[in-house]
Amino acid sequence: MAALRRLHLARRSPDERSALAGEAAADAAEADLLVRAADATADAGADAAEAPEKGGRSERAGRPPKAPAEDHTPTPDDPQAAAFFDCDNTILRGAAMFYLGVGLYRRRFFTRRDVARFVWQQAWFRLHGSEDPAHIADAQDTALGLVAGKRTAELEQICEEIFEEVIADKVWPGTRALVQMHLDAGQRVWLVTAAPQEIARIIARRLGMTGALATVAETADGEYTGRLVGGLLHGPAKAAAVQALARREQLDLGRCAAFSDSANDIPMLSLVGHPYVVNPDTSLRRHARTHGWRVRDFRTGRKAARIGLPAAAGLGVAAGATAAGLAIHRRRRTA
């Protein structure tokens, strides 16, 4: 079955794979909005669906700092405008998939043998940097195999715990202020990330965002099947997801803003009328300078280390497990 999936993926063009991943992310985001709206209606005493959860870290931390005065000022209550935020190193210091993977490993969600196999494949990608569809599919099969058969409710509960334990304290205050600026203008604000939708939705909800466009894992009867719906939401697939959502939500992308740290997100940033680069990598900073895009760098001292593994990793929850396994191995060797 894995070989058939690899062959099927290899026959699709990159544009087709990106479009499928984008449509899957938009479908999942809209479905989540309907669920949240129904929950808000059922509980008349709850805050609006787009507000941070009561008791969440963002609420306890108080109102985020004010955004820099020179930033683009969103038009208040513009129904055709929205803002799209990348996650890793844009909203968070480090990678959501890393924090999720470490949390899952500590909860024995993965075995040592699972980690060892994934480490080998990630080392191959680091050395060769291949974007060959067959190799990407093989890595995805391994990553997805680690969650196949697991209960979705279990992973969702773990994601909630990991947000409270680790992720809430990793939010960049400066980017949080930019998110709030768009929310205060009455705009819809979306998280756009290659991370699994389970953790992406929690991050978005806790920051008061409208929702999340993220990588969607297929489920059946409350369990993961070990397949993706569409594909990994990375690079051009993010742009496809934003375009798909804009069509459904009747957004004018020329009036929208987008924020990212990575040159991989140039396709998404190029879609909107107000592109921002936040804590940019070297390639994106150069591109921004050439095209006159606004740059915001909230890092202090030396540049923040880019935590995480190559985009070809697949679903991504195993990426953090890989890092955790390597760290444990190093500690044992030096003990």
C-alpha cells in the first residue's frame, strides 16, 4: 500500500500536490469554525468563539504589547480583509512540531525503535536535501505510521497539555501584538502552518485567532489511519490554502496581510497586499529588501536557533520525537 501511495504521489505535479493540501486545510478550517460556532451557541455564558479560552496563558499574561507605530494599520471592520500568520519562528520561538514531538515522546507515544527509524530518514534528508516525491512519500509513510491507530482524542488532549506546559511561554510578544492589532480592527486572523492541525488549532484558539490552516491527517472512527488528507501544508501548499480560504470567505487578498520568517513562504507572502517578514532567515531578508517588504525582527542578541527538521518530514509530530531521542542518546553517552 505504501508503494502504491508513493507511485500515486510521484505522478502528481508539485502544483497538484500543493492544491490538494491547500483544499484539505481549508476544508478542515471551515469545519472547525462550524464546530466552534455550535459550541459557542450551546454555551451562552462562554466567550465568543474567537476569544482566548478562559484560564489560558494568553489571558493570564494580560493584554499583549502595542504593535510598532510604523506597521500597516488594518482598516477597521473590513469584511474582505484578513491576516495570515506563519507559526514557527514567526509566532513561536522555535517549532511547534518540535515541542509537540518532545511532549509525545515523554508520554511514551513513540517507542525507541520508532525514533531510531525516523532519525535515519531525517539524516538522509539533511545530507541530500532531496525533494523527490518518492522519497518524501517514504518519509511521510514512516512519520504517519507512528500515529496510525492512535486515538484522535488522546492526541488532542496531549496537545492541550503541551500548550500549557511549554508553548504558551514561547510566543513572541512582538508578533502577538501584531495578531492583536488585526483582531482589534475586527479582522479575521488565521494561523498557517505545516504543523498538524491538532496543535495548530489550539495555538490559534489560545491566541484568539479565527482558526488555523494546517496539515490534515486522515482519521476514521476516531483513529488516525496513517495517511494525510491532501499532503503536507508547506511552501506553495500554504499559498494554495490561503487562496482556497479567500475564495470561500470572499476575501480580497490585495487588502490582506501575511507574516512569515521563512523564504519557503514567499508564495504565501506574495499573494497579499501587505506582506511582512518576521525574524527572517537570510534568503527572506534579502527578498524583502529587494521587494520593499516590511521587516520585523523581535530577536535579541544572536539570532534564535531554528529548531526543527526538513519540510519533507511528513506529518511532523515525529520530528520532535527524533530530536528528543537524539538528546537522550547524547546524555547517555556523556553520562
